[in-house]
Amino acid sequence: MVVVNKHNDGNRPASRVSEGQDLPSANGATPADQANERMARAEQMVDQLAEKVAHITSLLGRKILWLGARLREEAEDIWEEAQSIRRGEKP
């Protein structure tokens, strides 16, 4: 057992806390509570970052699809023009 009240004047019994039990801080929160709050804030930050990454990935994916479609159309146009030249047609 650990004695918490160092200034026991003899009129009050000393508070005793068993080993391993968290002691409250000045604001009343135990270290475990503070760790849980930090963990919750960290999880919230990670969630916000994940949302931003998902948004950017979505935009990038759409841009890549648009670029692919544009390249395909250009390749089809070049192919048609090459076939037209091969057949001897006038442009």
C-alpha cells in the first residue's frame, strides 16, 4: 500500500491506494483518463487524415480515368488517320 496523504496531522486517517491504482491529477483526471483522451484525439486526427487522403485519391482517380479516355480517343484518331492515308483517301 502507498500512503497518499503525506501531511497527515493525526486527526484524519491517511488515504491509502493500492499498488497500480491511478492517482487523480490536479484537474481530477487520472493518468488513464488522460491517456484515453490523448488516444481519442489521436484517433480523431487519423480519421480526419484518412478522409483527406480518400478525397485526394478519389480526385486523382477521376483525373487518371479522364486522361486515359482522352489518350484512347487520340490514339483512335491517329489510327483512323493512318488507315485513311494507307487507303489513299484524301484528308
